[in-house]
Amino acid sequence: MARPIKETPTLYGADARRFEQMIANPKPASREEKERIRRTYEAMKAIATFPVL
């Protein structure tokens, strides 16, 4: 049987400000990172099989 999921802790002070700033100004992904993600996606798509209902 699975254990219950704990509540997410609330951020306060500097941690909360840093989190809000990171969410408001996301760092763009590099071209290399996008290419790595695309290759991984294509590899997973190639091996995925789903039954037709």
C-alpha cells in the first residue's frame, strides 16, 4: 500500500522571493538542451507501443 503524500511546505522570506523571481524569469533552454530533449523524445516514441482498443 502506498504511503500518503505529505503537504508541500510553504516558502517564506528570501526563499519565497527567490522562487517567485525564478518563476517570473525562466532561463531559456540552450540549443543543445533542446536537441537532447528532442532526441530523447524520438527514442521513446520509437519504442512505445500502445494497444488499440
